[in-house]
Amino acid sequence: MRRLGILTSGGDCPGVNAVIRGAVLGGDVAHGYEFLGFRDGWRGVLEQDVVPLPRTSVRGISRLGGTILGTSRTNPLLGKGIDGVRAGFRRNGLEGLIAIGGEGTLAAARELSGQGINVVGVPKTIDNDLGATDYTFGFDSAVQTATEAIDRLRTTGESHHRCMVAEVMGRNAGWIALHAGMAAGAHAILVPEHPVSLDQICSWVVSARDRGRAPLVVVAEAFAPEGHPAPYAPRGLDTFGRPRLGGIGLMLEGELQIRTGIETRATVLGHIQRGGEPTAFDRVLATRLGMAAVESAAAGRWGTMVSLRGTDIVNVGLEEALGELKVVPEARYQEAAVLFG
Ligand code: F6P
């Protein structure tokens, strides 16, 4: 029996379960593959925490948030490292592994693949910041959740004639802020790719207030105002050594209130954006990616990642996939900025 492993690693996001289901069903129907799931990402591989994944275990899971396998930010290159992963493969008789993860996970997959370990990557992040795919699954769901939350902030802001600030996730890219901000009709959208001064933000806020509106500001967690050397990250580093971002919303609350005299309230949407059910778009994308990952494994296209190009699912090398961070292009920012203030 041909056997593949599956793991989900790094931050979870809506749609992960749909990838698992797509892979297991597609692999079973088209190739007779059997699947094993590693619990909590690379930790499961290193510590032999494995569960069988028969067809029955993935029934009806594409609409569920989170991941049935659990996740962690365990770095497989530390501790038992590559030898530990190799041992995990041998013990379970695996032909290869489908690794569902973001930038950190795929970087580890690239390293393992370079050492001769059979891995296919599936890009997963609400941040939408991976260069070699047009969209990552989870992004659409995060934008939908953020938009609904910002719509709610608008109505309470209007009742109290307040300025409302919504801080959204996205790590070093402003995609969630840009899309949720546009969808909710924000008066200012602040993204890390385009620093602006506090004076400029205040002038958008005052102009909205002068037209009788309750100003609405959407800020990406990595935004830093002009002249500020780095994003706000007072909470140290994660296990991959990346700064834990957050705090700009609260900083803006104070600054905007003092500078404009308009009562201001900030809300940090945080992990709400990562939880809950995936949208229909994400379910379809995730299912297609899961099925394509198994096809890639069956064809021996190891060391690649499945990716969305236009409406097609294609394979790209993990090198290319991690080549550059996909950030908001200046033209997309300028297009949105026409409506600020
Ligand atoms: O990469 C996804 C993401 O949700 C980022 O948007 C955010 O900065 C980070 O993960 C939060 O990570 P954690 O769940 O470890 O706090």
C-alpha cells in the first residue's frame, strides 16, 4: 500500500481541514493511497505522534475551522532535526509528506527536500504574503471576518461620533488591511508597504468628521508611521525568531485623540481573524490544493509547492515559492487611497 503523511504547521487558518479532506479523498480515489496524520506539525514527526487518516476521518470536515491534526510552530531543523524526520519517515513507511504551512513551514520543507526528504508543500496563511501563489487559502475568510467586525465598529462609532481604529493581522504585508478596509469603506487604510505621517492620518480623520462621518481607520499590525523606525512588536519573538507584532492600534488611539480632539477607540481583531469556518472560496481553493498535492506526490514532483495561478493550480519549486514576500504593490495602495479622508 502506498502511504503518505500529512501535517499542518505554523499558525492555523480557515480551510486547513478542506486541504486534508481533498488530499485524503483524492489520494484514495485516484491512487489508492493510505494516509497518516502527524499531530501538531513537525512535533508529531519528531515525537512519533501519528494517527491514521482513513476516508471516514475526513467526512464533512471542509467547513470546520482550525485543523483536526492540530498545529505548532515546532521547527524541525532544531533538536533531533533532519535525522529525526528521516527516522519518522522510515518508521511509518512513508513515500512522502504533504506539509501544509506558511513561510516558516515551507522554508523548513525546502531545507528537508534539499536533504533528500520527499515533501510537497501546500501554502497556508491568512496573510496572503507568499510570492508564488495568487492567493493563499484562509485569506478570503480572514478578510470576510475582519470586514464584518469593521462594519460593526462603524455603527457604534456613528452612534457616539467617535473615530474607530481597527488593527488587523497580516504580518509584514498589508493585504488583509487593504481588502477589509476597502470592503468596509474605511476613511484611511494603513499598510506597512506605504508609511504615512501621523499628520496625514489626522487630516483624513478630520476631513471625514467634517463631512459628518464617524472616521474609520483600518491599520495593519506591521504599519509604522513615517519616522518610526520599526513596527510595534513589544511581545518578543515567536519560535521561528520572528517578532510578535501588535500595538499600533492602541498607539494610534492615543495620538489621534490628542491631535484631533476626536474621541477615539481602538479594537485589535487578533486571532478572531484566524478562527471559524472558511468561506466557500477558501473551501474550494483548499480542496483543489489538497487534491493537487496528492497528484504531485503521485507524480514524484517532490520539493514543490502547489499554487494558484489565475484559476489554475500549478506546481512551483519551493525555492521560487520562498523567493520573495508578496506585499501590496504601490498601485493597489494608490487605487484605494483615492477614497481616503
Ligand atoms: O501568519 C499568520 C499570523 O496570524 C500573522 O498575521 C500574525 O502576525 C501571526 O500569525 C500571529 O501569530 P501567533 O498565532 O503565533 O500569535
